[in-house]
Amino acid sequence: MGLQSTLRAISDPTRRTILNLLKKRSLPAGEIAAHFDMSLPAVSKHLSILKDAELIRDRREGKFIYYELNATVLEEALIWIKDLKGE
């Protein structure tokens, strides 16, 4: 997708919190939503934005969809930032 969509996706504090939750383990949407005071559709929108930016992946297990962090995209952004800083 690109650096622009990555930066736009992580600009929102709710999405950053979701990424922090997923760095520990994969979680279903309902368990992610339990950490927020918002509707499941609102959390789903945040998950969709993160997925479109390829920051997370999903996989189906039975009737549940589990979300997991895709650290590769974050690593690419960090490389760009370090290069920008001249490191």
C-alpha cells in the first residue's frame, strides 16, 4: 500500500492501541472491541483501515476472525524514518 497509508493508519490513537494489543497475540474482533467504549461497527472500521494499510492480517477460525500484527510494514516505515534522520 505504501508509507502514506501506513502513517495515516497509525495517526489515530485507537488504531495505535489496537496495534499494541495485537503485538502480544492474535485476537478476535469482539475481544479487541472489549478494550474500547465504542460500538463493534466502529472498531470494525478501525480494523478495516489497519487491514487496508496492511498493518494487520486476519484469519478465520471457525466462526471467529482473528486479527494479528503484520510487523513487516512497520519495519519498512521505521527504515524510512531512520534513513530520513540520517541514521
